Amino acid sequence: MNVFLPNKCSPSDIKVLQLSDLHLMSSIDDQLVGVNTEESFLSVLKLAHEESWPPDLIILTGDLSQDSSTQSYKRLIGHLEKLKTPCYVLPGNHDTPNTLKQLFSNSPVSYQPFLHYREWMFAFLNTEVPGEEGGALYDVEINNLREEINAHPDKNVLICLHHQLIPVGSKWLDTMAVSNPEALIEIIETYPAVRGVIHGHVHQSFNSNIENTPLFSAPSTCFQFKPNSKEFAIDKLPPGYRWLRLSAQGDISTDIIRLKEAPLNLDQDSAGY
Ligand SMILES: [Fe+2]
């Protein structure tokens, strides 16, 4: 099922892949929860090539690395450069924003606050709080976002961040959401130009909305968390990605594509990572 086939897409649609929570490690042989995160990421990329190619943009919504190592980031850049597609990253709680700024500074792999692309504007927010698993929004970024929206009133806006803005229903995971979502929620509620929000962090597909603005998360490219779980629990669903079609009029179509099987040695009884 190639969701981007011309008969399903208008030429003015923007085709986006969201990849999230890669958790790559400093060594290519390292594993997490029984999963070689690099192999799993490459399998998801291969699937995307088979099912949803070519996208116009790829957005990676954080936790690119598990250990924030230069080695993991450099290998990731190498993988992404081969795709010949513009890629935009933002930091997760396992990443270091300053390292991303230094390393992801050259097209086609960039970390930047905004992207203007045809009728859309993409905002890439940083919610990383040093030393914490939970996230927070920074006043300077919220103010910049408001200014950017005001300066480009004709653009549809997609807000991209790592941490969830609203609870996803898992008690342990929702202690690690954005701790101060109010200002961004107010922007979402106030500006009709904001057409959607995408995030990572929750290692599962979650759909909701704020007022009438849809909000989506993506599965992880390695291991998944069980939805509606009180405590940390691994789900046996396979890794995958989200695709989004953004129409020039501001509508969003989206779905999840997953591998056929979960990673072979996935540790379903893991108590954490
Ligand atoms: Fe993650």
C-alpha cells in the first residue's frame, strides 16, 4: 500500500514521514530491551521505501540517540543522507540539543526552529530539560512561534515536538509529559492556522485533539510501550512510522505503517531501560 501513489495524492499535497524514538547507541552492536535499535531503525526505513516513497520531508521527533553519543548521531546522519530527502530533527529527553545544533547543521539533515514549505509552516520545538525524562516548553520558543505565525498568516502550521502535550492514558508515562503545556495549548486554541500537532516519546500511536486541532504520536522505530498502562510495560506491537499527507487547504490525512513482526529478541518483561 503506497499511500503516496499519485492517484491518492494531489500534486499540491506535502508527503511527510514521521520517524520517532530511534534510541541509537554509541556502538552499532548495542541493544536496548533486547533490540538492536540500529537494525530496527534500518528495517523501518526499508519498509518506508517499500510502502511510502518518496516523501517530500522526513521529520524525526526526538530520542534520536539513547546515549546522546556523537557516534550514534554521525551514523544517523549517514543513514539519512542516503535518502536524498530533506530531514528535520528535534531533540528528545535522551538527546542533547546543543549537540544536535552542531551536528545536524547541513542540508539535507537539519535542526532548525521553523521550516516554510509551500503552503505550510513547520515548527520544531525543543522540550528537553537537562537531566529529566519529562519535558517543558521554553518561553523564548513559544514567543518565537507566536511571532512566526503572526508574520505568516497565510500558512498552515504543523507543530512538532517530542513530549506529549496532553495525557495519553499511561500513568507512568504521563508523569513525563510537557510540564507546562498551557501556553502552547493556548496558541493551538487561538490560531486556526495551527492544523495539527505531532509528537514522539510515548512509543505508541496515539490520536487525540485539542479543541478541533488533531494531535498524533508515532510508534518508536525500536520498541513500543503498552497503551493505558499504570507502570512501565513493553508492547509486542512491531516498530513502525507515521505518514502524513498535508493538503494545501490545511487538511491532514495520516496513518501508521508497521513492520510485520516485533524484533526477534524483544524483552517483553523488561522493567525499564
Ligand atoms: Fe523514546
